[in-house]
Amino acid sequence: MGQAYPNGRIYSAGRRRLALRQQFNVLSGLLFREAEMRHGQSFALGYIASGIEPLVIVATIGLLFSALAKTPPYGGSLLLFLGTGVFPIYLFIHTSLRLRQPLNAGAQRQRYPAERPFDHIAIHALLHILSSAIVTVLFFGGLYYLGGVNAAIPEDPLAALSALAAVLLFGIATGICNSVIARLFPFWDVIWPAFARASLHFSGPYFVAAFLPPDSRWYFGLNPVIHGVNWFRHGFYPFYPNQLTDHNYLLGAALAMLAFGLLLEAGTRRHLEERD
Amino acid sequence: MIRLDNVTYTYARGKTVIANLAIDLPTHRRMAVLGPAETGKTTLIGLLSGVIDPAEGRIERFAHLSFPAGYSRAFRFSHPARQNLAFAARIYDADPEEVIDFVGGILGLGAELDRPMRDMPIPTRMALAYALTYALPFDTYLFDNIIGPGDPANRDLWRQLYDARTVSAGAILATRQPRVAEAHCDCALVMRRHAAPVFCDDIREAIALFEEDAAAPARAATPESAETRDQGRREGDGEHAVAQAGE
């Protein structure tokens, strides 16, 4: 046999070095594989497809509101107001849906022993950040350059970004919980998308939460995403009313959910491994 | 070296397969895991490779261990074989091109590598999975029962690959056939039904112990094996005899 046996480059490296190197290899390998295909499409098409949904929602609500000849609920541009609501909400919805993938039963079985579940979570989260960042930048950039909406460039970019980061964390935590719950009760995979998409309307994409009647406002305030939306809008509108903008509530909910998800995962791991 | 620190593995239904195993195993030698059925050989290979995690205890690996040879769960059958091989190569720190050339070369695959793996006949998939194992550089290769899949025509090929790889790397081979253990290994961990596993430095010693264990329960046996060295102690498990006859 004439073949040369492939040699490792770290064949006799130390143990710690080996672990680090292996971690790097797994993450980069997964990154390339997961980035190649999305929704059964090639890289670019798959990512455009995942960005279509918030755009369609913004367009339909925008169309509806112009047909009803309503003035924008806040600020000068209806599309900007809707966009500042729909994009963070969809960041949450899509993250909570997508982060179910890395921990589902199939992905758990179909892996090499070197890939750990949390490598998959990290890679899916990273790719998701990239794809949503592209769509978000395109939307707000397009509104600024093509729509001539000067307010589409945030006054306070730091506030806008930290709001998105907090919403993303909440989405990741919810996604981890979802994936474990869905493995325990498979019907959760049907319930959650319906529930998540319906939650759009309770997170304030087309109304100003502060202008709600005080009685119902308290109930709306239970939804952590609405705090994220208002936080995000503070980045665009300097004088946006700051009721229902409790940063700590959103972050607390995200961390509590994350802790709950990780504990649930650790607690049910062996049970699920053996059942599947 | 692999250090097992009080490792226990229990199924959800409560059956303990491996109980409080504390032992150091060599990774630079060719070691057999020899034992009768249901003594946790496959479980041990799974634990060492990391496919399953112990219920209690810790496993410290001071070497780069392979997945169980022929591991095909991680393949994506909708993707071409080439992409699957490249992914495995990236994860296990080999050069993707080298690995693809190696696997394609020894199996004589050409255009098949670029079609989705689900179009590949199942024996070829298995052969591909084993060839991939040998293609990747590990310190220690883990085998569960066989060193290469079925087809007698290919037996020499797998034997050649095994011998070539174990010149510089170690191997751990789980088997319940002393003949296989003797042919492929120099030392053994003997798994026993009612006692803790015993590591034997010499493969003959291990086989003697294994056969002693097999003879201990005075059950009806089928004396058929002709090449026994020790006819008196050889009458073992019916199961074991069938496995040998069928081989």
C-alpha cells in the first residue's frame, strides 16, 4: 500500500495544549459546517431567508397603518418606529427558536465525542448573531440612505447595542430551556413557535408601552422583551418615555432563565441520553 | 495513560454495568478488553472514547483517544462523503485533503465521494467509517469487537492498516474471542462477571484467566474448538463457543 498515513500536528503535545487545540478545532470545524448550509440553502440565500420574516412584518404593519392613515405612534417615521420594535422582538423569537437545534435529540446523537453540546450552542449563537446583524444593519442603513430617515442612525449606539445584547441573552436562555423541554415533551416544538410569534403583539412593536393605561401596563411589564424593545428605542429616540424600561428586569430574567435551562439540561441529561 | 477514578456506569433502569472501577490503563500498547458477554466491554469503550459519560467518577485521558472505530453516527447523510471526511479531519486535527486522499485511495472511491452519502451502499459506508478511523492520527485507537467491517476479501486490508497504525500508536480492542485478542494485542484487561476487572501484562496470562472464568460455572458446554491449548479448562460458555465457530 503506497498511501502515506496522515500525521497529526499535535501528536505529542501536552495535555492542556491538546485540550485547547481540540477545542479550537471543534469550534472552527463546526463553524464552517454550520455556515455552509442554512434552511437547506447555500450560505447567502439561507441567511437572506432568515432575515425575510421581520422585514415582512414591518412591511405589512406599515402598509396597514398607512392604509388606516394613522400617524406614527412616536417620532417622525412609521417604518423606523416599527423597525425598532420588530427587530429586537425577532431577535428574541428567532434566537429562542434556533437555539433549540444544537441540543435536540438528533444533534445530541449525531456528533463525534470531541464535540460537546455547548460547542454547538456557541456556534449556533455566533452564526445567529452574524446573520441577524447583517439583516439589521441592512434595514436601518437602507432606511437612512434610501428612505432618508436621519433618525435611523442611533443617537446612542451603545444603548441600542446593549439592548440587543440583553435581548439576545434572553433569547439564548429561552432557546436552551426550549430544547430541553422539547426533548421531554415533543409537542413543545409545535407550541413554542406559535407562542413566540404571538408574543410579538405583546412586546410593543406598534405602540408606545408608556402610553398604555396604567392598569394594563403592569401586566405588559411582565414580558421581559418589552423592556428590551424600549431600551433599544432609547438608542434612537433621546426623549422616549422611560416607563417599562427596566434593564435589570430583563437581565435578571435572562440570567434566571439561563440558570434554569442549564440546571434542567444537567438534571435530565442522563435520563434523556438513555431514553433516546 | 488513562486514569479511571472510581468510574461507575448505570443504566436508567438501574442495572450497573461498571461499578467503581479505579485503574490505570496503558495507551501506548495494544491492549485487549477481554470478557464474556454483558460484562461492560462496549460500555468501557464508550466511556473511554467519551461517547457516553460516567454516572460517577472521573476519566483522565493523558493521550489523544479515538472515537470507537467505525463510528458513523456523526455522518450527515445528506452531505457528500468528501464533506463528512473533511469535517472529521478538521475536528481531529488532520489535513482534510490528506485524509480524503487516504480514504479514497484505500477504498478505491472516486466520484462516489462527491455524491450524497445516502447514495452509498451500506457496506461502503461502514468501510468508509473504518478507513476514516485509521486515517486520523490518534495516540490510541479504540475498537469494539472488530478492526474492520465484514467482507472476508478485505480482511487483509484492515489487518494491514491496524498493524501499520499500531507501530507508533496504541490500541484498545474489546472482544470476547481469545483468538482475536491474541492475534491483535500484547496485554489485556480481563472483564469478569462477578469480580473486578484484572489487568494482565501478558496476553497468555489474560486468556488463561478468561478461560478459567468461563469454565467456572459448571454448565453444559459444546466442546468444539480444535485449537485449544488446554482441553481440560476450555469447555466454556455456549455463547463463546458459538461466537468462535461463527467467526
